[in-house]
Amino acid sequence: NGRVLNYRIKLGNINGRGFLGALFKSSVIEYVDKARNLFDGIYKGFLRANRTVKNVLYSFRIMFTGRVIKRKAVSGPVKLIYLTGKAAQEGGVPVFLLFIGFISIAIAFINLLPIPAVDGSYIIIFFVEFIIHRKINYNVIKIVQRVGLVLIIIIAVIVIGNDISSLIVPDKTVSPNPFISVMS
């Protein structure tokens, strides 16, 4: 908007090179580190997935320490559909696939958290049953899972409401480019 902004930016390090991981509307900056063979590609894919999990953990940490506004930090299906469209429109197929991969890894990670009604809770239940050498009462599990499901539904309704309101009345303080945080 005609203003000059000055920021100090610490670049990441990829193979000894400085890397920012941001896209600008006027151009696409792309860092390509091609795999030499199938095993190298699997290894590089594992490293990228590991970075994505670290980004998800960092996002949780800053959200729960109050460094960001939770209403702006959480997106549901409505906003994800919108951002997926923006990724395809502005970044093309590579950014679209990267965004889909990021979302898939983030959802897989969240699914493994020990929250009732997701898979992580069953991992905890099976672990406890293994430790105590007997089955937990099915009615107890059923009650815990139902309470968890109700909480997830309540959170989903709130998040979808926030998604819709943010699309109707966009927040001017948030960057219009959804890829700045995705590409790190």
C-alpha cells in the first residue's frame, strides 16, 4: 500500500544455502533439490514430512502460549478448501501438491494425538490395556469416546463459523498470501 517496511529475517538452511520459503504474488520463487534416485527421493520426502510435523508442533506451541489469536490460527474445512483453490490458482500444480501434502501430514499428526474419538485415543487405550493386562470396560471407553466426539463436533462448528466469517469479512492484518506460512 505504498509503505516501505523493514524486517530482519533469519533464513533457514537447506544444504548450506539460505532459504526463506515464501512466495510473492508477482513471482514464484522455487527451490528444487531433485532426488538422484528412488531411495534419495524417499529420504528427502521423509525429511520434508519431518519438517512439516515440526511446523505443526511449533504452530500448536505458539497457539497455546498465546502468541497468536486462536480464532485466526485455526482453519477448518471451509478455509482449507479456499486455500487449496488459492494454492492451485497462484502456485500451480507444485504448490497445490505441496499444500495438499502439508494438510495431509498435519491431519495425520492431529489424528494420532490422544484425544478421545480419534485414533490416538485408541493407541492410549491399547497401551493401558497392555500395561494392566486386562481389557478396559467397554462402557467406560464408549462414554469417553462419546464425550470426545461431542467436543470435536462443538469445536468443528466454531471453526467452520470462524472460516465463514473470515471469508465474508477478511482480516486486513493477515497476509493475503496463504503460502507464506505453508512453505516454511
